[in-house]
Amino acid sequence: MLLEIFSDTVCPWCYIGKRRLERALRLRPQPGLTRRWRAFQLNPGLPASGMDRRQYVIAKFGSLERAQRLYEAVSRVGAQEGIKFDFDRIVRTPNTVRSHRLLYAAAEEERQPELLELIFKAYFTQGQDIGDPEILSELGAKAGLSSAAIADALVDGGRLDSAMTEDLQSRRIGINGVPFFVFNGRFGLSGAQEPEALLNMLDLAREEDTQKGVA
């Protein structure tokens, strides 16, 4: 069974959604389940070098005060999943194309969940610039990716088209927010849902698989 998770590496709810999915799978392991994170850019128009965080926050939320209230709410939810969000440490909002390209490479080496966790942690708890190729290279190596895969992913034009095709496909099928879970290419679930909701959808998708097998 295939579970596709459309996600962006600067989306705090995507981090929460990842942790909740992991909690669901600990509660009820799913033999034969393949997880694949797909690229979705919340800010596709950002320059390649990213944007000053303060300017970005004001442009997106209208004021620093409003952003602070929203981030406090996210932090409370994240704490329940063991995430220590530290939004104050973020000084630059990155363009996420490079991180998605590296995640695309990681999927081929079956290291995607490990790399994604490292990217989320680097950005949301340490304030690192995950648009910086050097930082991404370090994270890729730490996740166990081969040096060849890292180099290919971070060279402009290497994996750009393949990785970002996922972003285009997601918009074509109507996805306009993340995280978004797609079960076996048929059933969709939007948002960082609780484990119970994720397990219900996994049951539904597995039941359909069983019926097809009987038929």
C-alpha cells in the first residue's frame, strides 16, 4: 500500500503531521506500507536565496504580533508531539526547491523519513537556512545519503525537474494546502490529523486492496 504525503519543509503543520503519522504507525504497525513524501511549495515565488524572515512574516501575516500569536498556538500543539519549535531562531525563510530535490534523492535511497526529520529539526528548532546547499549537504550525509546522490540533487538542473513535477501535479489534482495525505492514490486526507483519523484511512485503503484481491 502506498501512502503519499504532500508536504513542504517550511510548514510547521507538516512536521506535526509527520510526528502524528509516526505515532499512528507505532500504535498499529502497517506491514507492506510504503511512505513517500511529495514536494509542495507554499512559497514558490520566493527568490532562490530566500527572504529575510522579518519581512516575510510581516508580508504573510500582516504584523509580527499576529504571527507571534499563531506561532505560539502551533508551538503548543507541537509540544504534544515532542517538537520544540523555536521560531525566533529563524532569520531567513528559504526557497524550498533544493530541500525537495534532496528529499527526492533520499526516497530513491530509502532514507526519506530520516532526512525529512533532520531538515525539519534544523529549520524549526535550530533556525538553520535549509535553502543553503552546504547545510543541506551536511544533513544529507547525516541521514546516510551517498555523496553522489547529494551532489546530484544539489546541482542546479540535476533533479530539479523530477522533484518539482510533484509540486505541479499536486496543484493539478486540487491540493492547495499541506500536509495532504493520499492513500493508494484514491483517498485523500487534509491537514495534520490525529493518529485515529490516519488509521481509519489506512483501514479504508487496505480494505479496498483486500476487495480487489478477492475480486
